[in-house]
Amino acid sequence: MRKIFLLLFISLVFTNLYAQPPVAPNGKFKTIKGIRLYYEESGQGVPLILLHAFGGNTLMWSGYTEELAKNYHVIAIDLPGHGRSDPMDTTLVYLHKRAAEYILGLLDELKIDSAYIMGASSGGFITMYMATMRPALAKKIIVIGGQVYYSAQTRRIISRQNPDDPKADRMPGPDPVLMHGKEKAILLARQFYNFRQLYGDPSFTPDVLATITAKTLIIHGDNDPIAPVQNAWDMFNNIRGAHLWVVPGGGHLPFLDPANKADFTRRVEDFLTK
């Protein structure tokens, strides 16, 4: 499973990317604090914000947006520096808390003051930051493959992904996907590698988790190679009233496994409607 995740990340970031993906028919841009953020809107109802994992873009949710849009105003966002969104920082330091500030700025521009938020991996960090920074906004949150901090295991895995190592394995996979454009892909790879020595982001201590008032669903694979399942238990034990689904045999992003799609859809819809 660890190898599968690493190959997935490599395929997203290290493919021969020269152009970013085209704007979708429902795609739009807003300028927030000097950078353009890209988002896609579909459906009507309660706003449901979708935040993808590091190295991804809105395509990560493509298997779910149509179904979710039947009942919600789905807003899938390219995180800062990803896909069609501009970088918020061209240094090696990518801060999820800062990314949350940009996402909140986008929602302010869209006049959204109450929403459900679902984030995967880095998107999950940003979801929790949004829930702590703007409790009145975040009514329900779903955190997939989240982390309360980078563990030693996480840092060991990241340390193997040095994009500047000439011996690095850069296998693109059978069908390379244009995710970000060449320059942003290189920057994201280096920012990801820098996570091995970054401290304080993410940082969700028990007292911080206890401030989350949003109704919370935590989804985590029990075989997650990059975010040990202890992260899920720490969130569950410290967020009041949280719900937890540990996916048997699940990896870092269990919702991307077709075997889990039906169960994932059912559990998410049950959580959002109750």
C-alpha cells in the first residue's frame, strides 16, 4: 500500500507537465489577496466545500461531485499553488494554515458564511484550520487521512521523495495527467519534500482540537502508510461528539479505491443529512 501511494504521488507531481489543465465549463476564478484561486461550482443547496490532497486538484473529487451536487452546492477548489490556482508562496515552505486563510477569503468573496467542508490529507489539515479559525462557518466537517502533526513515520516517507536527486524514481504511470503545469509541479514537489523538516504546520494539539464545534466525521484507512491511524484516534478522542470510520485495509486516501466508493458515498451522505 505504501508503494501504491508513493507511485500515485509521483504520477501526479513528476510527470512531464508543461501546461496546467483547462478550465472546466463550471470553472471560475476569484482573486484573493493578490492570487487567483480556481474553483468549480455545481448543484444547489447547502454549500459543500471540497479540498483535495497535496499534489492533486479538483479532479480528485470527480467520482463524487455529480452525486453530491444532487443535494448540495458543491464548490471544489484547487488549493493555492495547485492545478489552475496561483502559488501563494514560491519558497520551499507551504503552510496549510496560510492556505486556509486564502480559502476563507474565497468563501467571503462568494458570500458564504455557513458551509460543510470535506478535505483529504492536506485538504483535511486545511479543513481543521478553517474549523478552528472560523467556527461559525464550519457547520459540518469531514477529514480524510488527516494528521494532527507530522510523525516520524511521515517524515521518513517524505524524506525518500527528494525531487532534486538524479536517482529519484520519476515513473509517470501509464496515463500522465496534466495537474499543475511544469513550474508549479516542480515547486510543489520541493515543498512536499520540505515537509520532512517542517514543524508547527499541521499542529493540532488536544486543546486545539477541543475547540472544534463543527459536527465532525473522521475517515481514515487502517493501513495508511503516510498518516498512522493514531492520528484518527487523536482527533476522535479530542473533538467533542466526533464520528469515526476506520476503513479496513484502507490506505491514505481510501475514497479513491473503487472498492470503497459505495460505502464512502453512503456514509458521507448519512453524515451530511442527519
